[in-house]
Amino acid sequence: MKIIHVIISFAFISCHDLKKAENQILSEEIVENSSIVCNFDPKREGAVYYDPYYDRLIIQPNDTFNIKSFEKNVFIEFGSGDYTSYYILKPRLFTRFESSENFLKPIGLDEKQSRELGFYEAYKKRFGNIDNEEFLAIRSLWGKKYIEKPELRDEQFEEDLTRQLLFLDEYTKDHHLDEDFLLVWTNFFKYRKYEKLVFLQPMVFDQIGDEYVNSVCHLVDTIQNDDLLYLRPYQNTLLSLAYTIWLKEKGNDSQPEFESRLKSIGKHFKGKSLDFLKMTLIKSQILESRLTFNQIKPFYEKFISTCPHEDYKNNIKDFFVKDTNVEAGAFVDINQEAVDLKQLIKNNKLTYVDFWASWCKPCIEEFRHKNELASLFKGKGVGFVFLSIDQDYDKWKSSSLRLLKGENSFFEMNSDSTLSKQLAVKEIPRYVIFDQSGNPIVQTALRPSDPKLKVQLNELLKRY
């Protein structure tokens, strides 16, 4: 079973359980009150991920999404394994996606909407999956000949763009679509080119020469356009270019990396694009376990007080964990008996909590390392707890008994304030380390399979 990914850029999304009746429709009131409504019915086991602000959130199949766009359009990306498809939706468009031979397809559209949303599938039939194509292009165009003559790289990207725009123009004319459609997809392909162009690997910096690096960095004045923040390629271009500029300028800068990068983006970027970069950089420090919440707190508070964009402020407020309560929700064991998670945490100096689900293959693959870790830290004050985010108790119980023998494995009953929500568990597998008082001291810990986890736990034991 493949995990299904749904990436929705720059939208505020609320989720409601969807009844399984095939003929269920949404009320006019919901459609009227939402800019866009997407009813995903994958009809397959697994999770659906969406990404409004460079985050990933876990959604169960058969959910309904009410999407209120903060931008002119909403960019949606579906992916499952090697399959990827893109859609650019206009506000107030009601779209239902259902399973098809090619993964998912929109249904119930009028003729013009069908032609618009059918563009990317037509492109793939002609040229193949753009994601595979782009991935290879970004990483392969640093062979010897491109290092010696980096302008060849630019020429290749320009050829790709010309081919893409010719097909777009042909499709627009053949299907009688308007200038708005043409402009939106022109920007998509244009920033796909920029996304590849500004991706400079640190290891080639010294080999390609300052002149070429400078030419890439100077694009900062050309590429910024806040109106395109809904586009994933634009977001990726911003992030890659900001990092490239920082690598070039940092030199012997003695400032910590985070502060140095924050200073660099403040110098070169502006408007909402600048706030997007600040938001993602601040959140990344916690996600990558580079800084603790207390270390990042002054920068977080400054962002909240100075950012003029409510959608960004709301997103980052929801992301950061404050006053996490390990008693939130209700936990039960395989016998459906209540579990005092707070007491379990109190019994150890450190508690390594593994958030998983019965349908998550990467989560299950990590279980094979649990016995080694438990044996290594036996008697040292480290506890290991497995918390499921499954919706179905019986499926969880069956998997827990089979994979974990039911030991230290607990099910979080439905609640308006669950621990997983408070910890912003938006992607699994996810690992969090608590101290004896129940504070999440590492919000995104290393995986059990990572040899560095042993070092991380030993270092924390010295401090707690």
C-alpha cells in the first residue's frame, strides 16, 4: 500500500469526516462559505497529506476539505509513489476528486473546467511525469561538462522551458482557453526553470566560479513576485535562492547559522515573500531539532508582532508547542483500560515517544530497531512508548499485538485536544523526547534506525 500525498499550497484548510455513502453531496451553504471545496475519495487504505504552508498534515481517506484560499489561486499536488499530478484551482470552484485508473481525477466539472484541469494529464501523456524529469534535471546537471561550462546548464533549462511553453500554447488554443489559464501555467513552468537554475549544490561552489554564482544570486531582484506565492515552484525557488545567497555571503560570519540566514533573507527579500521565508526558516529549526523552543522563542515572538499577514501568523502559532499537556486526550491499552501517560513519563528520566499508525509502512520498518535500543538503554532511565494515531481501534490492536506484542503501545481516543494535535504531529513516523516533567525537549527526534539517536539520548541523559 502506498501512502498518498496531497500538497495544497497556501490555503487554510479545515477537515470534516465524510460519510461513506457514494452519493453524498455537500450542502450549498458549505460551498457558498468556502472559496474552494475538494472532496477526496481515494477509496484506498492509507493517509492523505496536504501542505498549506510547507507543512504536512495527516488526513484520513474519505474526508472533505473546505479550503479558503488566501491567494488568487490554489495549487494542488497529488502524489503516490511515482505518480504526481498538479491542479491549479480558482476560488469558489467546487471540485470532487475520485479514484481512477490513473490514481485520482476531478469529476462533476463543467466543460471549461474539465479542459483546464485536464491540462497536466495531457502534458504527461506527451512528455511523461514532470516530477521525475525535474528531479533528474536538478541533480544530474552538475556533471563535469556543466561544471566546466555552467552556461550549458542554463541552455538546457531554457530548451526545456521553450518545449513546455510551446505545448501550453498549443493546448490553450486547441481547447479554447483564456489568457488567465495561459498566464498561470506559464508562471508554473517559468518557475520550474528558476527552481532548477538556483539549485546550486555547495560542493560545486568552488568549482564553477564566482561569476556564475553571482549571476544566479542576482536573480533575486528578478524572481520575486508575491502574487505567485500559491505556486509550489515559486516557493521552492525562494527557498533555494535564499540558501544559495547565504552560502555565498556567509564567509567567516561568526553568527550562529540560524541568525545569519535570517539576517541574509532580511537583506535580500521583501514583502510577503520575505515573511514566507522567515516563517519556514523559524519552523525548520524546531523540525530539524536544531534549536529548542526557548532558543527560538524571541524570533518567534518578533515574527508574530511584526508580520502583517494573519494567515502566516496563525500557521506559525499553531505550529509551536506551548504548555503541552501529556494528559490531553484519553489513552488506552490493548485491553481498553485507561493509561496514565503522565505517570509513565514520570517513571523515566527521558521518554522516547513513537507516533505511528497501522497503515504506515515507514513507521513499521523502524520497529525492528526497538529491541536493540531498549536493551542498550535498559536501566539508564529511558522509556519507549508507542502512540497510535489510528482512527480504528481494532486495526490498531491487531497491529500492536502482531508488531509490538502490545507492550508500551497505546491508542489515543478521539478528543478535541489530543496530544498529537498539541505536538503538531503532521507527518509520521514522528518521534518526540520528553523529560521527566513531561516537557517535549526534542520535538522531532532522530529515528530508531539512525545511529546518531544513541548519541542524542546519551547526551540528553547527561543534562536531565
